[in-house]
Amino acid sequence: MCRRDRIVTTLQFMALWLVVVARSFSFGDFSNNEVDALPVALQFFDPDWLAVDWYLNLGTAYRGVFNAITGPLVSVLGFKGAAITGRLVIHTLFASAAFAFLRTFRIHFAIGLLFLFLFLNNQSIVALERMTGGFETKTVAWPFVLFSLVAVVRRRWLAAFAAAGAALSFHVLVGLYAIGCTAAGLLMNRKTHLAELRDLRHVWAFLLTGAWGILAVFQHLKGGAGAGDGWTTYVTFRVPHHVLPDVWSGGLWIAKLVVGAFLVTLAYRRARCPRIRFLAGYAVASVGLFGAGLLIWALDLTDLLRFYWFRFPDSLLPFVTLMLIAWFLSRQVESMVRPVDVTRVRWMELALIAALTVPAAAEIASGLPDLRPGIRWANSAHAPMYDWISIHTPTDATFLIDPSQQTFYVRAERSPFVSYKHSPQSEADIHEWFTRLTLANGGQSPDGYGLRAAQRIGERMYGLEVEQLKQFRDVYGVDYFVGSASRSLPFPVVHRTGDLTLYKLD
């Protein structure tokens, strides 16, 4: 590659990186899942951080690689510093994977950048999944999924196996579904893409990078993966927005699914380019996953929806559909442009790139002040109380707080009795988690589902009777209660701020 080509490649990558960061970084706060993933990682690295915490000390083998990397980062940089650093890494990984994708499928950069921009603005069909965003396990796994896909297309089997294993170790479900779609895509294109026996010698790379994911799968199977009320609670109360079509409003998602399925099937049937046929077959297989989820839902096998059948296709299908359109437009441009028009087309491409990257750079510049050390994330009406708790209370204390508050770990750095956001991943632990929510709800089973149900629990928690609060103290060892300032209770008042009062449950 000559020097001019290297410069052009570098500038293109920088432009793509700017768009990815501007669309996905979320400068002003923690992302929804960072408030869970980062505390778990810190506790994994430093078990003495919150040694008495119930949730953080549950098994998280499926996050082992992420925890091992992120835990030390949080310990050194704090939650905010780790979130910023981690996001920079994963956004660079995703930008690299997307850039390799565009070059592998010969998509004109300006056209590919436009359609990537469109995808980043809405990465989900309906189940609220995403390829990139905050610093969490699935956003680390997705770039490796794309790297693996690109390597398979290029028949670089060592890289394909290694990237597939890395995706599996960072996020078991994303990795497993990617492997399944890859296998299906290869079988659907066996004349052009199926590996030869000698290529399988590279499987050691998958076994090496995917060892932790393979171990997590075996541990899950060994621990029992059958049906149960705990999993039904998890599906219908905790994550219905991800896995339960009953709660998906409107019918637009059906149109998106049908159109996407039609386009990828059409591309598989009609495209002459072997690489595009493989990509389309890969996406067709992901539609099969979505269909399997719908079938499980229709058969009322609710607990099986815990395997997030919609997770992989929910983001992959819109991504591939947009990239197929970008590929088609790239071929149209090549066939229509005459040699005398090349210069004009290049100027048009530069104008399009500038139209995307200049606002992206401006958006990043406007977000940078929110990263200053003096500005703290996770701000809320409860933040002053949480800040006071983080300084003036023992680290081994347990607090009864509004379960809908998601930032207690990252702001107060103390143990909550229960939090809606921080839900376990085994049936027995889900039972305990739901029992704790029920107790916080005054002993009544929570109404509805999702965050709104958690908010209603919080409202009722402020009205708990004295004897009920004593039960939290005597049975569960809860030390403090963050109650409403509008109500007086016969417990020592430790601190008041805003609408909240902190009681010591003596």
C-alpha cells in the first residue's frame, strides 16, 4: 500500500470512528447496563469491596473474562474512569470491525458510512438490543462477531475461529447465536465457503479464546437449565421488553421484520457475489432465531424465552439489511459513473463524508465537558444522599432503598437490600430476588412488570410500618433505611437531605 493509500485509509477510519463515538458514547452518564456490569466486575476483582453484599457475591462465571479485565480497571480508575476508558476501547473495536466489513464487501466508503450512521441511530427492530453503546459484555462481543464474519468471508480460518471464541467468552448468547448463524451460512453456501478438513486444524484457536464461554455453558447445563417459576418471573417481570412479544406495542416491528427477512432472502437467492450470498445466508439464519422465539412464545413456553432468542437478530438483521442496500448502491454507482464523471463523484462522496463527520465531531466536542473530573455521573434527586452515605457510613452496611434506583452501587458504593436492575441469573437466586422485592412492597406481590412496577414498589416502600422495618433489620441484617422526609419514624435519624431521611434501624 502506497503512502497516499495509507493516508486515505487512516482518514476514512478516523471519520468512521467519529461517527461511531458521536452516535454511541453517551457522554453525560453511565449507560443502563454499566451500573450493573462495572460493580460486578469490581467485586469479582476485589471480594472485600462489599463483602456482605448479597447480589454482587453471586456466581457470575458467564462474565468471567469481562470481569477479569474490567475489575482492575474500575479499582484503579473508578467507575467513571473505567466506563470512559472501556467505551473508548470498544468503540474503537467496533469501528475497526465495521471498517473491515465495508472493505471486505467492497462497499463504497461514503455510502457505507451513511448507512452505518442510519443503523447507529436505531440498532433494534423491537427488542431494544444494540451492537455498541456502553461498556458491557455484549458490546465487547459484537465487534468480535463482525471480525469473525469478515474472516470467514475472506477464508482466514485462524482469525475466524479466534474471533468467534472471543465473542463466546465475552457474551455466551451472542457468541453461540453467531456460531449457529455462521454454520448455517456456510451450509447454505457450501460450494463456495464451506471449510475444507485441513482448515479445521485451526479450531484450537476457538478452544483457546472461547474456553471461558465453553466453561460457562457447561456450568449452566450442570446447574440445571430446566423450566421453573423463577425463570418465568425473570421473563415476565424483569426483562419482558427484551424477550416477550406480549409487551411490544404497535405493529411496526412486524413490518421491519418482514421487510428485512424479504430483502436478505432475495439477496441470498439472486446475488451472484459469493460473499454477499454468504452474508445474506447468515442473516437468513438469524431470522430463523427470531422465528424460533416467536414459536416458543406462541406455544406458551415462557421460561424458554430467557435464552433471548430475539437478541442476535434484533440488531444483526437491520445491520445486514442496511449494508446490503449500501452494497447494491455501490454497484450501481460503479456501473453508472463514466470515466469523465469520476472527479465529480469523488467530490460528492467527500461532501457526504463531511456532512456526517463534521456534526459528529461537533457533537463529541460538546460532550467533552461532561467528562471533566468535577462533574459526576449518575446524578438524580437521590444523589446528594448517596454521596453522603458513601463518605459517612460503614462499607459493610446494608441499605433498604427504593428498588427502582439503579445507581446506588456506583454512587453510594454500598450494598442495597434489593435492586430491580440488579437481578440474578439462576432460578433459585431469582426466587430470592423476587421475594426481597415483595418484602419491599409491603409483603404484596408487585403489580405489573418492568421499571414502572419497580417504581411502584419504591412508592410503597416509603410507607412500610415500623414492625416491617424491624423485620428487615432482624431477619436480613439491614442497617439503614432511606425513607421519605415527609414521614417521621421511631428510629435514629442519621442524615436528612432534600426529600429523603436516612434512618439507622437500631
